[in-house]
Amino acid sequence: MRFKKFGKSYQIVIENAEDLANVLELDESRWAVTSAPTASFEADPALLAHLDTDKTGRIRTDEIRHAIKWCLETLADTSKMGGKAEISCSDIRKDSKDGAD
């Protein structure tokens, strides 16, 4: 896991699935933000709705951790998680809970 200084604070640099897996172990005191309004993200509204599991209009660290775990457990090829590659249905492991359908 690597940190880089941005302005006056250090932020984690996430480049691949291994870095994301390390985020799961990161103490919450190391997070720059522990929650953020969904409106502050430039992302697909459907994705934001899935991340905001309690429908509060905010995404919290536990919701991010849950999404990371889902990706690591469900995707067959986690190498696509580090870039802007599209993930298709064929990337979902058939032996995973959500891939069985």
C-alpha cells in the first residue's frame, strides 16, 4: 500500500485489486473522509444507489468496504479493477453467490 501527499495530507494510492484489498485492513482513522454525499460523486446514479445501502444519500466507509469485498469475491478477473476497463457479465465468477444465476 502506498500513500502520496496531496496538498497537506497523505492519501492512499489505489492502482489495482491488491491495493483495494489492503483498504479493507486500513484503520478508519486513516481515511480522509468517513462519509460523503452521493451528489458529490460523478458516477452512474445506479452505482451510487447500490453503494448507498441504507439510502441516506451518503456513502460511508463500511459501504465502500462492502463493495470492495463483493468485487474481490465475485469478479473472476480483478485486474480490471485498477483502470477504466469495462466489466462484463462474463467477468463474474459462476461459483460466486451472485454469479450463480
